[in-house]
Amino acid sequence: MRVHVRLPRARSAIALGLITAAALLLPATSAFAGIIAPEGGGSPNADAIRQLYLIIFGLGCIVFFGVGGLFLVTIYRYRARKGAVPAQIHGNTRLEIGWTLGAAALLVLIAVVTFIKLPTIEDPPNSGATGLPLTSNGSFIAEGASQKLPPNGKSLAIDVNGQQYVWRYTYADGDKINLNNVFAYQEMVVPINTTVTLSIRSQDVAHSWWIPKLGGKFDAIPGYTNYTWFKISKPGLYTGQCAELCGRNHANMTAQVRAVTPTQFEAWYANQKGNIIAADKLAAVQRTALNAQAAKLAAKAKAQNAAANAGTSATVAPAAAAAAAGKTLFVAGNPATGALACGACHTLSAAGTAGQTGPNLDTVLKTKPASFILSSIVDPSKNIAKGYADHIMPNTYGKTLTKNQIANLVTYIDNSVNGK
């Protein structure tokens, strides 16, 4: 008995394929976000990327299941049968022209949709009416001819710097001096309904900035700057991960963006800025006092040297002068070369500092020899205190301080911690 499959069955198979494709797209909106399609929901550019992906994915599913369904029906209908003589078919011109034009039309459709969506992905919009007030000649203005800005030219500009294995965020303030800018590690704080433009860089190896709900991945390459943007509509915490294998602690290089109201952001920013100003003033006062103390000790040492050369029994006190110079470096750093003050990040009772970014030196350096202190300064990655990440402390002190300055700093810390 022969079984004949009528044409309506072929149409039903194609229709079933289209329904299956549509069913696959429906759960991609929520429960399967990030599995079938990129995540969205945090910023307009991320939503546009997701929408474009789903459109192309849907067209692909239509082709796959439509052609696959027709293929299966054809195999079943025209399967081999005993005694049947197959018809000799030499082609169908209309069919061949049809599938060629169909494929071309599909590619044109994808291209048109892509070019329609690209401006929404690449071009940042103006901030919302309830966003952070931005001025054209004051703070928070993004600069650079190669960076795309909103139509009104106003945005919250943040410099994203990748380093093994942490992200540093520096907020532009319009004065061209980065040393007094507000900054944060690990967590970026931004106001809602405000366009944020990012300049993405790296100071060591290749990293990749990626917060899935806020847009696509952007590489952070040494010596090169990439740019992107986002605009968050509601408060919340958005998490991400470095998406470029950058070393042994790559998996720990996470990132966070915390969106708050403009009022909360202004309060946070003012607090951070106030802390920097207060630290600068304190450093200036202590720098002046320590310089005076160092000059006094140097004069005393010079007088004692003169007395010794005259044949008296007076002794020189180079250790005291070295310790005083070391204290100056610890509390105030060396602004001329960019060497940061140790006390800004570390607690040391003798210096009166209470920094909490790094470990408490009164504890971690107790009983440690001077050689250990020296290696911790010039090569911070060699001795990492428990509970602290690598590469947070700058590794440039060997370049920004002279050997004599480093020796004075080691002498002061050693004396302070170990009571010498």
C-alpha cells in the first residue's frame, strides 16, 4: 500500500517550524535572559543590542525550521519504494530563482534592521529631565574628538582604568589635573537618568570591561582608549566581569555599577571630594612641619659634623635625619614625581595616619626585617597581606623615589613599627 503525503502536510510542517521558532523567542525575554540572547534592561544601548540579536536570531530560526521541516517532509514523501520509478527531474528555474532572491532579500532585511539599530547602540542620548544637572563649562564634561557625546554635549565622564586585577574609576572634574579627582575602586557610582560616557584604558595587559545589562564588551588595551556609554533608568546594582583572560587572578576581576538618585550621587561625590581636600590640606600642613623638622635636623647634623671635624667628641646623627625625611615621604609623598603618600592607604600609629585601603602596618610589619619592608615597597606583589588583592598598591615607587629616599622611608617605617 502506498502512502501519499499531500501538499498541505508540507505547508503544515513549515508552519510548525515557524511556531517553534516563535516559541523559542518568547522565553528569551526574562527567564532565559543571557542564555538565548544578551542581557538588557539596564541601558538603552544594551536593550538595542538585545533587540537586534533577537530579530536576527528569529529570522535564522524561521529559515532553519522552515527549510528543515520542508526537508523532512520531502524525505518522507519521496522515500524509496519497491517498484517505483523515480521521475527524471532536471531543475526548476522558478524555484531556483525564488530561493536565490529569498536569501538575498533576507540579507538585505538584516542589513537594513542593523543600520537602523546601530545609532541607538553607538550614539549616547541626552540625559533625562530628572537626571544629574550637567553644565557645558563645568564639571562632568566628557572630552576628546574621538568620543561620541550626546547631542547637547553634556555627560558624566568617567575614566575606567583596568589593572591586574581591579578596575579604577576616575571622575572628570574639568580642571585637567587627575591627582585631585574623585576616584573609586571596584564599584562605580552613577546617577540615574544621566548619560554616562566611559573612556576605557589599561595600565598593564589587555582587559575587557563588561557589564552585560549596560551594553557590549569593550577591550581595555595598553596605549589605546576605547569609548562607550550607558544610561540607567532605575536605581540598582549592576554586576560584571573582566571578559579578557588577563592573568592568574582574572576570575576575581569583577566590576560593579551602583545606580543611585542624582541627590544621592551628589552627596556621595561631595563626601569623596571633601575627603580628598581634607587629606590634601592635612598633607600640606604635615609636609611643612616635616620639612622644617628635617631642615632643623640637617642643620644640627651639619653643626655636629663641623664640630667633629674640629676635633671634638660630638657625633653625627644621620639616622635621625633619615627617619625624619622618611616620615615626610610617608605622610606627604613626593608630588613632584607622583609618588603617593603611604599614609593615604595605610595605618601607622607613629605617623598619625589611619588609611584603610591597605593593611595596618603596625600589625603586618611587626617583627619583619628591613629587607621585607624594602621589597614590599619596590615590589608590592611579592608580599601580599592576607585579605588584600594584588596590584592595588602602586608598583612605581622604584621609579618615583630615589634609592636614598626609599632607604629613608624603610628606616622610618622600621623604626616606627619595631621601636628601633
